Amino acid sequence: MFLTAPPWLLDEVRRAKTGGRADQVKQTGELLARLEVPTVCENARCPNRNECFSQRTATFLILGEICTRHCAFCAVTKGRPLEPPRADEPPRLVQAIKELGLQHVVITSVTRDDLPDGGARYYAQVVRTIRENCPRVKVELLVPDFCGSLLALTSVLDIQPDILAHNLETVPRLYFKVRRGADYRRSLGLLTKAKKISPRIITKSGLMLGLGEEAGEVEKALQDLREAGCDMLTLGQYLAPSLRHVRVARYVPPDEFVLWRFKAQALGFKSVAAGPLIRSSYKASAFFRRLQ
């Protein structure tokens, strides 16, 4: 049985999708298409796409557009990539950054379990290219778990991104249902190791609510993240991208997100963004500035 979204949430989604200047949304989309720069905004069917595009910002997707994992919540295409990462992608990303006038760039990727290091060296190459051509731009990386490889993680930390993000997504009990192929402890371990190796790097993670988690499980996940030294947190409502994806178990009311924000702040998170349409890179630049 599928839950019907409440009217207030439908109104929020409608406002997000129709918000902003239509001409600017079109220009941003055309610019990214011309430069052949994929975004998670489009590939993951983010409800905030138009709002972000109207502000000339986007979350770039590297390492191709086919993910080797089969997470039940995600709309990104899944399968077996047939091609290696494109060598001309870093300069195209730089061109997009320059033409959009970005001062804070968020870069994520599909998971590439087919690559020996999960794509870690490619992340490093992308960031080096950005540093060489746009030295004042802040770089936020939302990375996969690299199958728990310490060597891969170290190669990414060596290039000193301003923020290293990795999402837990949900509570341990729901991993088999929601994030098959991933492991809660492995993801938590990535954040723990990142902080130990590079204490100055800001770490960030996110959880989706509404998948069937219980309040006590969410509290425990937040405590785990703080013990891992995680600085920034995002909490948002899970929205099924299609009928083929895992179903929404519950729609979390806005006032409950406010309570979770207060609880997270009390635990010691330095920055907390919580709300129905909050996503891990939503207004990333603004939240980073507030943190500083």
C-alpha cells in the first residue's frame, strides 16, 4: 500500500519545482548540457533542482552516470559501467564552475566498485584541476565508501577538500532494505578515519527520514556520527523517485524536523539542516559560511 503525500508536502514540492526564474533554470540546464556535465540534481530527480538551477548552482556528478550499487532509494541509473571515467571531465567541470560563477562547488559521484580504488584517484585529479584553475573556490566532496579502503580515503584527504561528506542515509536495521551492498559500520568508519587522518577537514553526513526508522534508532545514529567527529548534518524526508523504489513508510511533519534539529545541535553538531526537502548538498555554500 502506497501512502498518499499530505497536502502541505505536495505544496512544498510544487513550490520547489516552480520556484525561481524559469529563464535562469533553462540557461543553467543548457549550459550544463553544452559542457556535458552531469548533475545529481537531474540524475537523482531532486525536487530542489529548479530552485538551485535558478540560482546558477548544481551538484556535479563525476565518474560517469551508471552506479554499480543497487540502493533501493536512489534514482541514479544502476548497472555495469562499460567505459572508464572520461579524461576530459575535469576541465569541463572547471569551465562549468567559471561560467556559473561558483564560489563553492559540491562534487559527488556514482559508486564505482568496478574500479580498483573506487575512483578515489579520479576525485583527486578533479580537485587538483579545480585548485589549479579556480584557487578561491571552496570544494565539498560527497564521496562513496570506497569499499572501506583506507588507501583510497587517504588519497582523497591528501588533496584537502574543504568539506568531506559521506551519507549514512538511514539506520542500521534498514540497510539491507534500503542500501543493499553498503554497510553502516563501514560508512561510519569512513567518517571516523577521515577525522583522525585530517582533523582540520570538516566532515558532513546525512540521513533520510520516513523509511520506517524509529526515533531511538535515529538518536543512536546521530550519537554515532558525533562520536565519529562529524561536524555537519542534514536531515530530510525520503521521497520515492518512482513506484519501483522502496516505499515511503511515513511522512515526517515539519515540527518534528525542528525537534530533530534541536536534538542534533544539543549533541554538538556545528551545523544542522533539517526539513522535508533538505538534501545533502542543499544550500551547501550558505551552511558552510554559517559554520565558519
